[in-house]
Amino acid sequence: MLFSLGSRIRKHLVDEKQDFTFYSAKEKEIKLPISDKTDLYIHIPFCKSMCPYCPYNRIKYDKKKVDPYVKALLNEIEIYGKRMGRVRIGSVYIGGGTPTNLIDELAVILKKIKGTFAVEGNISLETSVYDITEYNVKMLKKMGVEQISIGVQSFDDRFLRFLGRNYNTSDIVPAINRVKSAKFKSLNIDLMFALPGQRLSDVIGDLEKAVELGIDQITVY
């Protein structure tokens, strides 16, 4: 229901002919512009907890699907490398889904990217509170990730339950502190507003909490 409503809103605002669906394309149909510098987005669609409001391309985590996906992704990186050469990459952003569901595979993916292109800018990654474990943080630092974005969404258990999140408010601060103690270049958190029953004071309270925790950036949507 939420996904259907989101799709209709996007079509109305952008172009009703666009359906925001991913389609396969034949190799000969892809024409890349000539450039010596670009940015790179890597999509990891796997989620262990499927949030009902999320409109992005995602699937339920299935170990059997991970290896084929990673192999296809590595192959695509190689194809782009052959077509574009060792172009300079201004920034790498890894989104999803929940990229940290593939924490070990991410190291392989980033190694391939760095071996194929000249990565000059920051490597950024989004994740969830549930996935901020000591092991994951250690691995992200080791593989060169510099910017972390955590989908907190709310500091109120009422709204976390409504959003189908797989953690409680008591889990948020320890997760944030774990990332801060690892001294990444910057930390962003996402917060949501206009939720059913949410008041202005709730939104202000969330923003004040984020400031109190020393968050570098706050994305409110």
C-alpha cells in the first residue's frame, strides 16, 4: 500500500510515463559518455527486515542469491572498466537495501572497484541501527569506508514499531557511539517526519537528540 502510493506520487511529480522499474538492457543498447571522471553508486538490494514504507529496489536476504548477485556485480564493474578505462572516481556511495548484510562481500566489491578505477574521493555507505555491530564497524574501517549513514528514522519506539524497524530506541545511542568511537570522517542519520500521530514536538525532540549526540549531518524526510 505504502509502496503503491509512493510510486503514484513520484509519477505525478515527475512524469506519468515513468514507472520507476528496473529493466534489463542488452549490452549494445548501453552508450556511455566519454569522461575522465565520474561518481559511482553500488546497490545492494538485500534486507533481512523488510520495512513496509521503503520504495527502493530490495529483496529478502537469501544466501543462495548473494553469490550470483556479487558475481554479476563484479562482472559489471569489469565491463565498465574496459569501456571507460581507469577513470577517476570522485565518490563511491553504497546503498540498498542494507549493504552491511553483505559485509564480507563488500570488501571484495571495493577491492575490485579500487583495482579497476582510480578512486579519489570518499567511500560512503548506508546501514541500519541493527547492523552496527563491532565486527561490521571494524570491517568498514578496514575496507576504507569514510562516511556512514544510519537509517535511525525516529528516537521514539511508537514510530519505530509503526515503521516496522527491527530495533528499539535503546539500541540507537550505543550504535551511534560505536560509529563515533571508530572515528569515521562523518556520520549522517536519517529521520522521518509527518508520521501518523507525530507532533511537531516529536520532530523537534528527535532533532535535539541528534544534536545532543553530536551527529555531523541529519537528513529529514
